[in-house]
Amino acid sequence: MAKKQDNPNYKVIAENRRARFDYAIEDDVECGIVLVGSEVKSLRQGSANIAESYASVEDGELWLINSYIAPYEQAKTFGHEERRKRKLLVSRKELARMWNDTQRKGMTLVPLVLYLNHRGLAKIKIGIAKGKKTVDKRETQAKRDWNRQKQRLLKEHG
């Protein structure tokens, strides 16, 4: 299999950078997405946002809720709804594990990155996460600042 960086088909469309700050991500799962034609065209142009979205297990199915895919200009009559619920495709085993984590352990399903894989298919990486408290967020920020400072000092004296 080709490496993701040098493959011409691999392309990150949208990334939820805030997720790693707000949540402690314990595991991640790659999911397929059920899309209509105009959504795929729009994703290939790179116009999507998953920052305010989340995933949930409802009636034995996994759904991506509140994700935004911009309307595709050329598809005027056969366009798509921008913020509709989109079904995610995972194995039954993964789905059962996600349901168990969200219902019993109080975890959250957070979309991390939306991308086109090496075969050109739209995929989304869902993180199984636990919400961070304000103290934890401050700790993360302090660690990041210290690492930055350390690199700066090493660069100056190295």
C-alpha cells in the first residue's frame, strides 16, 4: 500500500483541531460515509466543516450529525442539504463497542478528520473520547507552552 503523503488521491478535507484540546481521545475508528453525488463533488473541491459536528448511535446505526458540506454550484436542481444527518459505515463489532462506550461509560463520539483515502473514497475518523475538565485543558496548554519554550531555548543555545 502506498504511503498517504506521496499518494495523489489522499487529501485531508476537514480537520477538527479543537477536538484534541476539548477531549481526551482514547481510541479512533475509520468510517465510511453515505453521500449523494453533489456532496462527493463538493468534498473533492475541499469545502466541508466538521468542527461543530458529532456522531451518535441511533437505532443500531451510526450517524454523523451537524456536519457541513458546502453546496456544489453545478448541481443546481439535484443539490444536497448542507447540514443533513449522514449515515456512517462501520462493522457491527465496532458499532456495538461504540454504543457500549457511549451508553455505559459516558464517552462521546467526536469526528477528528474528514479525508479522501488512497483509493479516492471519502472517509471520516471518529474518536471515542472523554470530555476534559477546565483544569485538564489548562494543563494541556501549559505543556504545549513549555514544549515551545524548550524548543526555542534549544534552538538559541544549540
